[in-house]
Amino acid sequence: MLAMFLAAIEATIVSTAMPSIVAELGGFSLYSWVFSAYLLTNASTVLLFGRLSDVFGRKPIFMAGISLFLIGSTMAALSGHMVTLIIARFIQGLGAGALMPIATTIVGDIYTKEERAKIQGYLSSVWGISAVTGPLLGGFFVDILSWHYVFWMNIPLGIFALLGILVFFKEDAEKERHSVDVKGPLLIMISISALMVVLVEGGVGLSWTSNEIIGLIILFIAGFLGFWYLEKKAKSPMLPLSLWKNPSIRYANLTSLVTGMVLIGVSSYLPAFVQGVMEKSATVAGFTLTTMSIGWPIAATIAGRLILTIGFRVTSICGGISLIIGAVIFSLLSPEKGPLFAAAGSLFIGIGMGLSTTSFIVSIQNSVDWKTRGIATASNMFMRTLGSAIGAAVLGGILNSRIQTTLEREGIDREFTIDSTNLLLNEDSRSELSEPVLQVLRDGLTSGLHLVYLSLLVLTIVSLLLILCLPKETKT
């Protein structure tokens, strides 16, 4: 639970602090990469750690993941440049790949099938309740202290988690010693990295027809095909393709890919809207995200009970409908509607995530045995994290493209760039802008974020359609 606390805090506290971080370090065009870097390595290693935990046991892999996370956190806290911060986030993501899936898998190991739904609901609840403090702490650190404390606070928590696992977690399960697929994570990391560069820079920093973009697209396709071929031939694959034959796992994972994009769209860009467009403080921006963290644990706790009575499919459908309601609210968001309107959208997104994620985990764990439970659980988190990584890139590309178009339309693209949007995120720099320039930058940011929220609405509709494909007869 302490390790999951780290993951929960990371999901929200950095989002709240990001407008202030980018205002100090510069590089608004790299905004999405702070999230993408973390999510990319997280997604690339979550399956590897899941498989390693099946082979060598949960405890040593879990402790290694926490240690890597703390190293990355220390580097991030010491960062003085946007590129340095992105590198630190890569390392943080490596460790985070072990936190959520192995913690969840441990619970699957030590509780019976009958107890699992209830306990997973509690576990998700603890994750969500701890996440409530993230936006508030992020706003507090930015407004009162410094954004560096966003990363420094991980250190004592991580040390406590390490000591707790070392002293109290006794693992007697027999481990199988055999080879582990390492080439798979490397290929998927290269492939998705190439795709993200295309999505972020295409049409903005690089022409869609440039040699660089074409080369990156070829690299993405080659990397993905190489990954698929290796997984098919490997004796101990990172992601056994046989898992996808199970309809519960297949549609749960596909839905998680899409909802991961929704989640990152809300957590990454809502603070930018509240601070840059509504011109509110970081604390207020944190509040609008806190409601998502409140809705998530409440819904997760309820989901643990609903699954036992109405099944995971109906529970998931309720989650999908809630996601659509939240996305509709965001699509109607404007500066005049204020932070409370934004917070309402976050609440429904949180409820939707709580209902659906708990349902998916329970259904997946009940359909596999101990030897594959780690990788099966990790596969769902891999897809959600991969969705978030791709979503950060796609939505970041949409935002950057719209801001660039606005600057060009108003004829100030030579004097101001996408990075000039940094100026909107700080009250002092904002006050130095002339009224016409301030209006253009604000219009660019507002229209760009509106497109992002319309995209979220489309994604939530797709997620509900995928949930409806879950098998009706499968229940816990």
C-alpha cells in the first residue's frame, strides 16, 4: 500500500505542479514529454517486472522497482533544465513499472478467490484516497514552497515502503528458473518512442512528409513487428499472446488502452487550463483534480461489492457511462464556467475509472493461475499505461498544432513560439504581455485544450463500445 501510495501521488502531484515547472524551466513544447517519458518506460517495463515476479518471486523485483523510482525522484528534484527532468522521469518510470502490478499481484496471491474482489476494491480505494492528497500537496508546494518538493517527498515514503516489504513480507512460493524475454521490452520502447515523436512533432516541429517523420514511422512499424515476432517465438515471452485468446482479458486490456488516454488527458491538461486560461492558482488547479481522486476510491470500493452481485461486465458498463458523462462536461468547459464545473467533470472520470479498473483486475485474476497471474495482471496495467503514454503524445500534438496555427493566423509566429505559452502559466510573466499578445496566446491555448477535450469524448465512447464486447456469461 505504501508503494501504491507512491504511484498514486505521482499520478496527480506532478500534474498540478507542471504549469509552474514549465514556467520556471521553459520549454512548453516539451510539456507532454514530462508525462510521456515516465509513462513510456513504465509501460515498457511493467510486463517485464510482471514476468520477472513470476520467475524470481515478487519481493526482490518489487524492492528493485522501488529503488529505481527513488533514484529517478532524486534526479528530478535536482533538475535545472527541462531535458534533465525528462531524463529523470525516464528513470522514475523504470521503477514505477514494478509498483502497481506487483503490489496488486501480491494481493492476488495472499487472498482467496472469494476475498479478492473485496480486497482489490479496498486496495484501489487506498490508492485513490492517497491520491486525494496529491493535487493539494502539489498546489501547496508550488504556491508556498517550491515544485522541487513534489519529488523530494517521494524519498521518505519510498524508504518506508522498502523497509516494510523487507521486514514484513514473507514469500514462500516456489520460483521457476528459466529465461526471461528482455528484447521484447527494448523493442516496444523503441517502437513507441518513435511513434510518440511522430505524434508530438508531426506538423509542428517536423513536416509530415519529412525524411525524419517517414523514418520514424518505419522504425515504429519495424519495432512493433519485431516485438510481435519475438513474443510469438519466445519460450518465456514478456506478453504471452495466448492471454489475448481469453475474451475477458482481450477486451479489458483494449478498454484500458483507451481509458489510459482519457486519464492522461484529464490529469495532464486540466491544470494547464485552470492556471493558463482561467488564471487560477496551482492550489485551485489541484482541487479540480482532487475530485477525480475522490470519485475513484469511492467507486472502486463500491465496485468490489457490485462485482459479487451483478458481475464485472455490468459494473464496467456503469463505469463506461460515467466516463462519457465526465468527457461531455469537459467538452463544454470554458473560462466562464469556472473550476467547480471542471471539478465535476473530474469526479465523473474518477468514478468511471474506479468502477472499470477494479472490475478488469478481478476478472483477469480469476481467469488465470498463480504462474501467469503476475503477467496477466501486468498486461492490463501495461495497456493502460501504454494508452497514457500514447495519449500524452497524441493530445500534446493536437494542442501544440492548434497553438502554432493560432500564432500563424495572427501573424506573430516569428516573434512568439509554442514555448511562449509558458508566459501564461506564471502571473508575473503574464502581466508583462501586451493585451493583444496575451489574447492571442490565451485563445491558442483555450482552443487547443478544447480540441483535447473533444478528443476525450470520442475516446470515452470508444471505451464503452469495447466494454460492451465483454462476455456476458463471465462473472466472479
